[in-house]
Amino acid sequence: MRILDIKNKNVLNQISIFLTKEEAVQFIGYLEDLINNPSHQHNHLMDEEGNKEITMWLYERNDLSNFPKKIQLLIENDKWD
């Protein structure tokens, strides 16, 4: 698992996410889509206002070739820079 604060380019170890029931259902659906269709690589969950976003990525440790180089480094080294 890797957690990245994209805006500040900072790797995090812990976060708390607060979802409505509807957002949780949508989140589960997006995760199921990633599991069933790995070629999609990622999905975005937005709040109703479009101000908050969770990006979910699915990866295999032994094949990161389809990911941008920065994401590969994050997964491999748990560092953004």
C-alpha cells in the first residue's frame, strides 16, 4: 500500500477517509471494477461538489511497466522524489 498527498508531493503513512453510504458504495464499485478489469489501472471517486477526490490504483508488484515512472518509484521505494 502506498499513500500519496499529490498536492504536496508527500508520502503518508496514515490517513482517515470519511465517506457517506453512497460514496462507500461507489468506492466499492470502483474497487470491484479495478479487480475485474486490471487494465483500467485506476479510478477516481469525487464528492458531489467535485472538490474532493480519492484516486484508487491497482498494481502488481512484479509488473509496474504500465505505470508512469514517478508511480513506479513510489511503489518500489515508498518515496515520491
